[in-house]
Amino acid sequence: MDRGTATSADLARILAALRPALVPQTAAASPDEIGLAAPGARGGYPRLADSAARAAADAEAGRDGRAVVYPGRPRLTGIVTVADALAWSAIDEVVGLADVVVGPETLLVTRGHVRPVWRAGRLVLVVQPAAGGTVVPYETATPTPCCADHG
């Protein structure tokens, strides 16, 4: 086998090995409650594996999902204008939440984490208001885990 080409059987073995490692990271009681998918392979809980496969296909087609690596991402550090963020990266649009108006001169405080989402084949960065009329990406690098302090 070429080292750069994984077969469906290879991917199935990887998924089988990965599921137990994910149990401590999730609310799953066992690896059987985790569903994973890769091109040509699915493993674990069938409904979740089917959902994972659909999510991966949507992300690959640019219909949905987050973009973690994209052209220009390393340039989006510190404070940049929205116009520069659009010119320097593959981001197609910056939209504000809660009726926040975003223009070309709006200052974007990146906080070192700019993760746009795919919407209808376009990369869209969702931002929220911040101090001094600036905006920040809606998604933070260290989100607060849901339900972490109660149970």
C-alpha cells in the first residue's frame, strides 16, 4: 500500500482504534455510543456514524461546517480591518450577530482565533460586538464547556 493512500479497511481500523480513546472526551459510556465516519468507512453507533458521514460530506462540499485551515489564516492576528481580513484570506464575508453592522473599516480583534463557517459554498466569519466599537469572532478558542459545573 502506498503510504499516502488509505484504504477503506485502513480507515475502519483507525476508527475502531479511535472510538475508545474518545470515551473520556465525551459523555459516552462506552465506545459503542460513539459514531465516526471517514471516506468509505463508518464505525460505532450507526445513527451517529451516518450523521458524521453527512457532516463530513457537507463540509467537503462547502455546504456546512467550520474551516480550520484556509488560505490567509496565519495573517489574521491582532487587530485588522474587515476589509483586510477579506483581502488577505479566503473568507468571503463577515457578518455580525444581533444586528451588528459590519463595514470594511470595522476593526476585527482576532484574539488569535478566526474560524469561519461554510454557508452555501462561501466562507463566512460570524462576529459579535466588542469594546470600543470593534468586533470579535463569535467562536472563541476556549469555549466554556456546556453543563461543566452541574450534573
